[in-house]
Amino acid sequence: MPSISRSNIPSNSGSKGYVQTFTPYASGTVVLYRARGHSNTAQYVNLYDNTSQAGQPIDVVKVAADSNFTFDYGDRGIKLTSGITLASSTAPTGSLSGSADISLIVQYL
């Protein structure tokens, strides 16, 4: 599994404005992501190992209303072989709900 080093620098990809789903890359190792919730209600960021939000998310993290959040998977990251997709929801169930009111930045190897 790759890890961050001087010769292995993460790539960055950010959503263009407010989104509900964001697929920055076809596959890779997510090192960290930053989320900015622009809603007056809490959001849940769902991380999927595919490009279509199919099945259950690999990870679900709550982002407080109108706040910034950073989730760091460490130097080794979390390997996603079928795609990297983040999606926001107003419930932690993995199903999309709510509106496009979150912005995301993802670092991946």
C-alpha cells in the first residue's frame, strides 16, 4: 500500500461549488478529505469505493451544521479500488437526501 513520502505526494481535487456527490478520481488511496457544510442542519459525508454511490458506504462521518471538517486517514490512507466518491446526506443511512450544500476537497495517492 502506498504511503506519503517525499517522492509520493498526494493529489488534490476539489468540488466546484456546492455539491451533493463528488467523484474526484476513478480509484486510489484517500489520505484525507475536507468538508464545508453550508446548511443549517448537520450533514453526513459518505465515502464509497465506487463511482456511483452503489451499496453501503465504506465510511460515514458527521459534519456539523455550517462548519468545516477534516478527516485524516493517516500516511497510509484508505485504499479504494473501484472508485472514490463522496456524497452528502442529511441521514447516516448511506442514501442520498437533502440538497447540494457541501463543498469537498480530497487528497489521494
